[in-house]
Amino acid sequence: MARRTKSVGIVGRYGPRYGSTLRKRVKKVLEKRYAPHKCPVCGAVGRVYRISTGIWACKKCGAKWAGGAYVPKTGLNLYYPNVMIIDREEYLRRNK
Ligand SMILES: [Zn+2]
């Protein structure tokens, strides 16, 4: 079967809308966002997903951390992945 989207890739979802320049710019961002990322805690690749803007989590070990808006690590977050989001229950368990 022929590929439906050739060079447009992930931004094929936008159809002919928004202009080609903007679609190309969005494509760069989205391709990075959905690329398989490595988990900073367990090292699993491809199990990392974005919960919300800047909040990333790993499906395998359940770690959550603050990263970039569209990538789990920007290079600017110096303390990556030291700044982690811990569930309230886990926090209480650790600090008993
Ligand atoms: Zn993990």
C-alpha cells in the first residue's frame, strides 16, 4: 500500500491548514516529542510519555519528572532527573 503521507509525516494530521512553514516547524517539535526517549531512572527506551506540558513519566517504572515542554530533557534542566515528582503516598512512606 502506498504511504498516505510522504514528506509531511506527523503533521499530515493538519491537512492543508496553517501554511507549510508553520507545519514544518511543528513537525520538528512533534517528531522529537513522540520519538522514543530513555527513562532517566530505569533506562527503558520508548516507555517515556508526556503527561502534560513539561511533565514526563515512564510507563515501566512509574517515575515522573519535570522536563522540557516537548522533550523530556532540554539540557537546561541542570538537576535532571534529580527533581522528581513523588506521589504523596510514596513521599510519606519514604519519610516515615
Ligand atoms: Zn523508567
